[in-house]
Amino acid sequence: MSERKSMPAVTSFTADGAHVLRARVYYEDTDAGGVVYHANYLRFAERGRTEYLRDLGISQSELSDAEGVFFVVRRSVIDFRLPARLDDALEIATRIAETKGASFEVEQEIRKTGTDGHLVRVASTIACIDAKGRPVRVPKSVREKLDRPIMAGTNQEPPKADVQKSGD
């Protein structure tokens, strides 16, 4: 296992299945006024998506090496509500909204730690492409991980409920 894989990020899953990455705003993230520069929210969103996939057991480097496929951002829509500032502790909540043939939709909220309201919302379409840049189907192994529900605090599916058949 490489060193970068053995260094876990500060992440968790919430009860509703969202993945949360905790981060801090550094000087490099801000403009001269100490406010996060607008384009840097895309960096926070990328980190959130990457750690979400990693916590599901999806290594993008291994996926490209083994199957020759890559994930690229095809589209992102950003809704800015409030600014983050130097030294703010942030949470980047990531959810898979929909999985399609050659892409998946991701919804993310960036908020200050300990608050309910979001600072920024990001909705992205992530496309799966081959080495020549052509769209390809999301691999079955990835699709299965993206489509399953996750229990809070774990990378495990919830236990199956016992279903009683009528007449038994």
C-alpha cells in the first residue's frame, strides 16, 4: 500500500448517507481580504468528491491503471450564499444524486463546522472517459459502490430488514 493511501483524511458518513470531509481555510485559499477566492470552492469540492470515492474503496489511480478509465468534471454549477474566511473550519458534504450510464451526478454543500446553513452548493456531473477522452460506461464495480446506501460512521451497508411474507 502506498504512503498516500495509508494517510486517512478526516472524514465520516452521516446518518442520511452524506460523506463529510473536514477542512480548514488556509491563507493560500483566500484573497487579500481574507475571504475564500471563488474558484477555490471547486478545490474544496474536488477534495470532498475524491475522499468520498476513496472511503468507498474506489481508488482513481488504480481505476485508471487497471481499467483505463478516468473521471472528469463535465459540468459544475456553483451557488454562492455566504463567504468562508481565513481559518474557518469547513465541512464538505458530498452525496451521489444519480448514477447514469457514463456519468454520475454529485451534490455538495460546503458549510462552516457546527452550523446548519450552507455557504456554497456545488452540483456536478462527473463523466467517465477512456484514455482517448471518449465517454465509457461507469465500471460495474464502481456503480455498485456508488449505488449502495452507507451507514453513518462506516463504509458498510445497513443490515437488511427481516421481511415477513404474508401467510407465513
